[in-house]
Amino acid sequence: MYLTKKENSMLNGENGYSVKKSMEILVALGEIYNAEKLIDVGSVQVSGVSYHNLGDAGLEFLEELAKDGKVKVLTTLNPAGMDLENWKNLGISEDFAKKQKMVINAYERMGILISCTCTPYLIGNLPRYGEHIAWSESSAVTFANSVIGAKTNREGGPSALAAAFVGKTPYYGLHLDENRIPNIHVQVDSSLKKISDFGALGYCIGTKAENKIPYLTGIQKADVDELKSFSASIVTYGSKPLYYIEGITPGYEKYQIPKEKIIIEQNDLQVAYSQINDEVSDIELVCIGCPHCSIKEISQIARLLSNKQISPKTEFWVASSRAAKQLSDVHGYTKIIERAGGKFACDTCMAVAPLKGRFKSVATTSAKGCYYSRQNKMLTKMGGIKECIDAAVTGKWK
Ligand code: F3S
């Protein structure tokens, strides 16, 4: 891979330990994927934040890098293993909290914005159309590529951090226009009425389109929350972190409709629900906010919870960025949700918090949330916001 004089000096250690280590990672990646050069990135989103996933080895690695590593571009973080302020209220242990705070402190010393969210595009880390970025979290990567039209591979935690320290990433994969051409036509012949229908659709396409880039027709409308839910689901269940929706996402008009075609009918969505949902009626945890709730979703939750009470048998979490929660505080939504017995889980999520063994069942709006909850040994139910609120209030899935 071609390196400029400056890049070579970074690789040789003239800019310190962290930059040298980062260049080694970027050059190794570039050589594996035959990248011709490094390119500038506008922003970075780093995963590998939860102490639950990092463990002591990961924490040690970060502390070493934090000794002299400083990010060169706007860099934000993926959800951590706990709410950084309200962790006690969510049942997190002192030991875990201590280690999680050490992880966050290391990132802070690197100059990273401590905004732990998988929806960085809702809180100021918003790239422009066509901009090269290096993001990690799969739903955010898919949203950035597809809905915003930025260009990013799905980075691992170390390669994203390396891109942040150098301000560059190898020029390969989805950074190249020739790798962004849709190659399967997905005709959607089913109606999409609630947010979880977009999760079910993502499941259908992810499992059927395998590693192809879908070009969807037949979707009349989709708002940002539905697109973030779809982005999370499609990549979790299988396909590349890029799709086009005719008439909705940018750039589709540059391409011809691909010849290979699959059709998604109403029955396919029902099959998806039956695969994602388990046989369970008592619900111990309801979590809305995978990907993290927007202020619009929080306002819907507050409206549905007004004058209601969460069942004493059920815990109800609203997972969001801290910035969205602050807006919610100002607008009075937080008060309504907390008065009903709900809790905010800022900075964290149902997949990266240490939940294994705490709840036997979960209801959520998110197909991705169900996927990861099953890994945490929970039985899952997916439905719209209203169905989830009903489950939180009655403790039952109807
Ligand atoms: Fe975000 Fe966690 Fe879901 S990272 S997409 S809330 S599994």
C-alpha cells in the first residue's frame, strides 16, 4: 500500500506509540484487502466500550493507548455496559461500575467525546453525503451508508480507534464506488404498519439476500426511526451494511434495478415474527431503544404511559443517548415516564449491559434486540411501541 512521507514517519514511531500502533493496524488491514492508499475520514465511531465485552485485557490495552494517543477527528463511542450516572438504579454492581468508569476515563483522555450511543447521527456526529468515515457499530454503519450516503466499512473497535488516532482509513470495501452497486432487487409486497414490521422486514431480507446489496422497491414511506430499526435488523440477520430504497434513501437513482429478484410478502413478515418471537407471556423486562431512542420515540412512549403505571413484576427501560434524555428532561417526558415507574438506561443497551441471568423474558420493538437477548438467555417478544407499553403495564404479552 502506498504511504506518504508523513504516513511513513507515523509508522516509524516519530509521532508516538499510539500513532505507530495505529498505523501498524491500518497498514495490515490495507494489505489484507489490497487497499492502494489511506484516505482521510471525517469522523469515527468506536465500539468496544462495555467492560462486559472488553474485560481486563481490553481495559489494559486502552490504558496503554491513552498514555499518548489523541484523536484527530470527531470521535464518539458506542454504548457502554451501564448508564454512566444512573447505574445503581439499573442494578449494576459496584465492581462493574468501577471498571466501566476506568474504560470511559481512558477514552476521555484520548479526546473522545463521551457520548455512548449507537445513534451518533442523532446527536451531532452527522457525516455529509459521500463523506468517508470509520464507524463500528453495525446499525450505525448501515444507517450511515444507506440513509445518509456516507461511506464506511464496518470497523472493529481497534481499527476504528486506529483511524481516530491517524485520521485515516485504508481505501477498500465500501469506500470504493464499485463495491456499492446494488445486486439484488427486493420487491416489498407487504404493508409496514409499525416500527417492528421494519425489523421483521430486515430479518426477511437479511436471511434471504445473504451478502448482497439490496435495492428495495414497494416501500411508500419510512421515517428515520423506522429506517434505523431496519438498518439494525438487516445487518444483524445477514446482509451487507448497505441498502437502497427507491424513492427514500439517497443515491438509488444512479443504479439500474438489479436482475436477481426476491419478493417479500405479508406471509414472510409473519414467518419472521414467528422466528423472532418465543412462546412466553410473562414479561420481566420491556426495553425500547434498540437502536437508541430518538426524542420522537421518547415522546411517543411518554404519551402512551401518561396516567399509567408499570407492573410491579416488570422492569421498563428506555435506552437512549444522554443527549436525547436531556431533551426529554426539558420537555417533561422524563417525568411522565419515571412517574409511571419506567427507567432511563442512557449510555447503554440491552445487548452490552451485563443482563445474563437477571431477566427470563424481554419485550422490545427491535429485531436486533431480540437476537442479542436470546444470547443472554432471555425469551423474546417483538412488537410495536404500543404493544411493548401494554406489556410493561400488564406484565403480560397479549
Ligand atoms: Fe444499539 Fe445496542 Fe441495539 S448498540 S442497535 S441498542 S443492540
